[in-house]
Amino acid sequence: MSKALSSSKRLLLAICILFPPPVFAQWASDTKLSVHAMNASLNEDMGQCIAANGDTIHIVWLDRRSHGAAVYYKRSVDTGLTWNTEIPLTDTNGKASFPTIAVSGNTVHIAWLDSVFGKPASMYKRSLDGGNTWGPNICLDSNTLFWPGIAAHDSLVTLFDRK
């Protein structure tokens, strides 16, 4: 068996390289995820507000639909085809801002800036079951000047802020 390509195979290869077949991509129509939102916003520092693990997509955003500002959460377990009902993760009469999210396995980590004792504070909350239930709000630093950031890999979670 010859290792060299036959002339017909070389010609076919050259045609495919010079004139590749068209590739088509299809996009679904837009879906508004924050249906009931009023003055919704993402992290203006471009902190990650969407994260995925397998077929599950998690999102967080800031919403001012009540007298305060709260971090809201929503997820899809079928690659974005359907979405659960959004839930507030923080006090809807509070002063939350700059939400960010990280996911590692089934653990979802959320960080945001909030006001604790009249000062800006970096806050943290997590779900150990893919967003079904959530633990308590944890104040990480009550002397924060800027928004927090978060990253996760396996059991390592890194939270950071600027003072």
C-alpha cells in the first residue's frame, strides 16, 4: 500500500482547502430572561454573570423592581431551552450591586457588593445542589471600595475585591 496520496485524492484535498463547503449556524430567537425586571443590569465591571456546568446554565443580575436593589438568579437545566422562575438571592429592599457568579461541578458561587452597617461590603452565597437551595449570605469584608470578583475550580474558590 502506497503512503503517497493518489492524484485524485490530492486534487480533492486541494479543492476542499481552496473552496471549503459552506458552514451554517443557526441562532435561536432572543429570550428575555428577566421578564419582571425593572431597571435590571449586569455587573458593570464586566464580572461574570453567566456560568455553565454541562447542560445547566446559571445567571445572576441586579434588579431594582422593589424599593431596593437585589441580586436575582435563574437557571436552565436543558442548555437554555427552558428556564426556571427567577428568585431573589438578596433582600429585595437592600442595596446589592455588581453580582458575579462562578460554578464548579454542582456548586454555584455568587458574590456581590452590598451595604452592611452602612458601609460597602463584599458578600458571598453558595448553592451545593446546582441552584436548588441556597446557604446564608456571608459578609467577607465590610470595608470594600469596589465590586468583588469570584472564580472556582473543583473545591478551590477565590474571591477578591479592591480596597
